[in-house]
Amino acid sequence: MLILWPFTCLSQGTFQNLDFESANVPASGPEPYGTFVPIGSALPGWTAYLGTVQVTQVGYNSPANSTASITLIGPTWNSSDASTYLGVGVIDGNYSLDLQTGANPLSPEPELINASIAQNGTVSASAESLQFEARETTPLTVTFNGNVLSPVVLSSGVSADGMAYNLYGANISAWAGQTGELEFTADQLDENFVVLDDIAFSTNSVAPEPTTLALMLMAVGVYGTRLRRAKGA
């Protein structure tokens, strides 16, 4: 079911480049294989990890099919090759990020590892929810300061290249005004991926406030009582 979500009021705090549009990268080479670039150029403000190892370079239009990787997908990506690369493509704007789980490219051992990005910052004091867009074939774990958040689907959409994605939202109000590490991890170790975009802190709540929910239940109760009385009259 498509859930229509109201206009999002942003409340970013000190986090930066949450939509990945601050990339400073050169034009990519022939597709589908691109290049590797310093993380400071591809993902300003973010750190990246393959398993537990922090990496200094990430791919640019260089998705992988079987090895773990972190790849910035940009405007020169050939979306006609998306089916070959598990539906990877840009969700919105010029850039999206592909987190790919799979074999460890940093080790000769046949181990499977996850892929993640993280950033330290302060959540705005007025933030109620964390929202982001994603297309995924593996579960995405989202944490703030080690606390696991529980995103729910708010709505669905289709990107310019014709691929479906979801808008997710998670309650962040318990950490409003706090400083900590926000982390996104593609964590199912079986060669799957998450394409991530448009992360934002919002003043919108993900779920009805307890007072609103109580009023709704009260209204239902009153209506039910009146209906039973009417039938008994």
C-alpha cells in the first residue's frame, strides 16, 4: 500500500552531505567499470568500512557482483547495465551510494563481510525522525551511537531510471540535541546490496504522538458504545 507522507521539514543539525551531492569527482571512465577515488572526494564528511576495516578509497561507478564494496553512483553511470549490477542506479539528484556485501576484497580468506558508512555529528534539538531513501536486497541496519533504530516504510517511489525505492523513517527524538555517530550498514553477508540516498533529519514524527493515538482510540470507543446503544433501542 502506498502511504502518502507530508512535506518534510528538515532539521539537520551538524551532519553534512547527507544526500551525497557534495562529491568532488572527475568524469568516470567507460561504463560499467569506473574508477576508485579518495573517500574525501567521493563522500565528504563520511567514513567508510568494509567489515571492520576503514577504507581510504571508494569506487566511483564501480559496483561489484560478488565482493564487498562501497561505490558512489554518479551521472555517467549507464543505467542500462543496472540489471547486470543488481538494480544499482541513482535514486535522486546526481549521486547515490551503493553498499555491497560479499567476499572480502582485502583478504585471501573466503570470508563474507558487510559494508558501512558512518558520520559523527549533532542531531538538531527539534528532530523527530531520521528519513532516507533506499533500494535494497539485503537488510539495512541503522544505528545512532550504537543504538539500533527501527525504520519503517513511509512511501514508495520510482527513480528516473525506472527503479523502485522506498522512503524510510525512524524515530530519532530520544537523541535530539545529542552528538554521536550515525551509521548505515548493509549487513546480510550473501552478496547483496543497498542503494542509499537523501538522508535527512525531520521535524515530522514517524508515528502518531501518544496523545493523538489515545484520542483516536477514545473516539472509536465512544462510537462503538453509541452504536451498541442504538441497536439495543
